Amino acid sequence: MTGEPAEIERGEYLLAQVRESFGRVVYSHKTHEKQADLCFRKNRWQQATLVAFTAISTGTFLASLVGYLVSPQVAGLTTSFIAVVVAALSLGAKNFKFSEESEAHRDIASRLWDIRESYLSLISDLMSGAVSHADARTRRDELQETARAAYSAAPRTSYKAFERARDGLKSSEEMTFTSREIDLFLPRALRLDKSEK
């Protein structure tokens, strides 16, 4: 007995573990992308609301000065209320920094993208036999350490972002392409289907 079947079996376990790690990184990457999008939308909404209420408060103040639209008492109350809203929105913009949070998630997503692609390359090398199991274990350990460092620096994500990531990956297939789609990205000489016009 050469022991070769045992080595192949151990290689299958290694490939299974690398594939599992790849899947987790894919989900984390997509979740941070979705969280960045959510934060970006919140930032846009926050800024638009602040601008709108600031403009309204100026318009109401002018209307109360001129006395065209409402009685002075109602105008005063309305102006005061809107001023409170503007102050609250301004404080919220200083305390809830959605723009910075969005950037932090985009940064982590970028780091995870690199890790994801490295896992994909390792899977390809393992399946094609281009890397020894010992070298694959070393690369796996390096990738795990890189992922650990990225995760430790990552801001928290929300369940909503995870749900959107899951929907994007499972239903919308945001990470996959058909062979024909990939061919259309490439010059004709690099296409698998050379007859594609």
C-alpha cells in the first residue's frame, strides 16, 4: 500500500475547509458592501433633510417677518419648531457619521475582496493539483490570519445588510457569471466559445 488514497482523502478535507472559508468571506464581503450602501443612503437622507429644513426655516422666518402667510404667533411657533428640528438634525449629523461609517465598510469590503480572490485562487490551485497540500496549508493559514486581521478591524454590520447580501448572492447571483457573459468580457482570442460573434 502506498498511502496515496489517504493523501487524496486528506486533500479533500483541506479543499472542503478552504471552500467553507471562501464562502464565509464571500458573505462577509457582500454584507459589508450592502452595509456601506445602507450607510450611504442614510447619509444622503440626513443631509437632504437638513438642507430642506434649513431652507424651510429660513422661508418661514422670512414669511413671519413679512406677515404674508400666517399670523405672527403661528409663524413664531412654526419657526421655533423648525429651528428645533434643524438643531436636532445638525446634532444628529455630528453624532451619527453615516458617511464615515460607509467608508469604513467599503474599506473592509475592499480588504475582504482581496482575501476572497486569494481563496478562489487557492481553490483553483488545489482542484487542478498545481499546489502541494503542504503549500496549500501554508497559504490557507496565511489567508486565515489576513481574514482575522480584517475582521478584527471591521465595523459591525446589521441584519438588514446580511439579508440584502444573502438575497444578492442567492437570488440575484451577484457573484456569478455564465460562461457566455465571461466570454463577452474577453477578446475573441481568449473566449471559450470561439464561434461567439
